[in-house]
Amino acid sequence: MAEEIVEAPMAGRTIRIHVQVGNAVKEGDRICDIEALKMEIPILAPVNGTIKTICVSPGQKFEGGDPLVVIEH
């Protein structure tokens, strides 16, 4: 199996996480919502797979390129 690391597109903070480890996701499913540049931005699954790791928690700040979740596919 391969892994897809979903990275933050820019610096910001996590607002909500919509998945749990072990959840199946389809390409386009909403994984989490982040706040960046005073906008709420949905982060969508880039591939079909299973959530292997959640790297952030609600309210956590991160930098652009930081991992948000890892999807096994």
C-alpha cells in the first residue's frame, strides 16, 4: 500500500477535523477545515483510501507544507 501525505497549502490553524483514524475516504471528501488568511478553507482527500494518521488537532497552528493527515491507499 502507498501513502498520501496531505499537506497544509499555507500557514494557518486547524478549525475542525471531519475524520478519524481508520475512516475510509473517497477522493473529494472533506478531511478538515483550516483557517488561513482569515478565510475558512476545506481540505479535501486527494485519493481514495483509509485515514492512517491525523497530524493536527483542532486549534493547532501549522506552517505551509506541514502534514495534516496521512491516507493509506
